Amino acid sequence: MRSISILGSTGSIGCNTLKVVEHLGDIRVVAMAAGRNIKLFAEQVESFRPELVAVADEQAVEELRGLLTNASPEILHGEDGLIAVATHEKACTLVSATVGAVGFVPTLRAIEAGKRVALANKETLVMAGELMTKAATASGAEILPVDSEHNAIHQCLRGEKHAEVKRLILTASGGPFRTKSKIEIENATLEEALNHPNWKMGDKITIDSATLMNKGLEVIEAHWLFGFGADQIDVIVHPQSIVHSMVEMIDGSLIAQLGVTDMKHAIQYAITYPDRKPNVLDALDLTTLSRLDFEPPDLDKFPCLALAYRALRTGGTMPAVLNAANEVAVRSFLDNKIAFGDIATIVSDICDAHLVVPADSLSSVLNADAWARERAIIKVSESAAAA
Ligand code: MG
């Protein structure tokens, strides 16, 4: 029986991972961690009976203890707790599904320990792709993408030679504002921004999908996962989200992966790879699709995508700064402190002000991340004061 650990079990990917585990039937969850939703976490712990769990802080430890009646796992908290879950000696695979930078060090430790990492947390690769890919090469750890586009590309590249790939083509749904004007987008409300047309996801990624920063982060993620430069990674808008991504070969062949829009597919692929297993999803019925559309992204309406390409080309600590500034700006938008259009402005200003250094050590990455967060918080209060 295969054993796994999960970071972020109460989030969208975490809950879907547990459904996949239930379906597969031969996977044991030995360790799991969650953030704020202790009530749901307690239910998960009672059903899956992990040996070790971790929560955010001591208060959450007490809360969880109070809710558990049929399970008595070891309970840790804070970053040490996340690291203990991520590197649990019995787990061969870590599903890394926390949101944002909080999962970075624990995920890196799992890679250093040689675990397979089913990676849903793209922010960690954006921040520190160089460190993570070097650590994976050194330990032999595999990083299997759970992000649907990268999971699709992973499938398209099976058996292909790197030198015979012309470019990767990431598809983007275009989010809720694809057909809106620039002014409408800049002044969009929270409710409009959270209304994603195709995917049901957490708040942070849903806002990132509305700004297209999500696609920008995915371009950087693809660079680190597959080893292609910015000039070989393109984005194409595909509103139906049926083609999850494509690869163009040097002979002009396009290889695409199509499927229903349900993250359980990618999660199961990453856990069972290189094997495939039947899953619980409906098959994709092509005869019910009236059409598949494709169009180029509009970088003027969605400046975050251009900012991400620029950060990838600049390299060093710039992607970490882009990511941190974006996390703060998105949180502030979700808290109604800034306008939707301020997200791109804040990220752009902070990237402009950053003095890039190589991102070849944990301290340089964490310093850049902290610098950008501090600066973004100041920018948010300036924007809020001006509004
Ligand atoms: Mg994606």
C-alpha cells in the first residue's frame, strides 16, 4: 500500500485529493496539515486516521484536540509541523496543496528528502524554481504537476525528446473578464472577480485567474518543470477549458490533452504515475461540445501576464518578488482594501523597484519575498488612502 502526506487538506485540492484516495482504495494518508478550517480538518482526521497532523498555531491545536473523539494523532503546529508532515518517513508522495508561500520550505524539505511531490502549489516553484529543481536533481525526487495545464503538458511530453519540442502552449480560460473592456476590468467588484466561468477553486487562484496572473505564474512554473525558456512558452485563450494544454513539436505536430474540468484527474495522475487507473469522473463526450475556440491573450487588458513574462526573463529573485507582491495585493483586494486594477499596478511598481540578485539560496529567496511583502503592504495603504 502506498502512503502519502498532504499539505493543505481542507482546501479545494486537498479535499479532492481525499476523494481520490477514497476512490483508489489502496492509498494510506499518514500525515496531513491544514490551516484555518479546523472543523473540517477534524472530520478528515477522524475518517483518514493519519499518524501525524499539523495546524497553524497552538490555539488551533487545542481546538482540534477538543473536536477529536475517535482519533489521537500526534499534533504539531507552525512551520515545523508542516515540515514534519511533508517529510514523514512513511510517505513516498507529498501532495503539496497549501496556497501561497507558506508551503515553500516544507515542500523544499520533501524534495530534499527524495519524496515524489504532487505539486499544486505553483507559488513555490515561482519563488524558488532554481532551488527546487536543483534539490530534485540531487535527491532524485520527482515533481509531478497537479496544475491542470502542466499536468496536461506532462502527459503530452511522455516519450518525447526535449530537443524535438518547439514550444509549450498553455491554455487559459480567460477568466470572467475575457470579454470586458479595460475600464470595466479595472473597476470590477469582488463578486464579479470571484465568478470564474469554468473552474471552482480557492479565492486566491480565482482572483489570479481574473487578472491572468495565474497564467503568468504558470508560464514561470512551466519553465522550471519542463526546462524551456520564456520564448518557448506561449499562452492561448481557450474559453471552454477542454484542451488543458498543448505541445508543438518541431515537425509542426500539435499534441494536446483534453478532459473534463475536474482537478481529480490531475491529482490521481500525479499520485499513480507512471500508472493510470480508472477514475470517478465522467468521460469527456466530444459530441456534446458545440465548438472549441482559441484566441490570443490581450496583454493590454491583462498586464499581469506581461509582468510575469518580464519577471521570468529577468530571472534571479524577480519571480519571487512578483509572487509575493501579488499575494499581498490579492489578499488586499479580497479584503476590499484596494480596487481590482490596483493589483497589477502594485505588482508592477514593486517589480520596478526591486534590485535583482541570484535566487540561488534560501536566504536570498526569503529576503526578496519579505522585502516585496513589506513594500506591498505600504503600497496597499497608499492606494487605500488615495481611493
Ligand atoms: Mg492551472
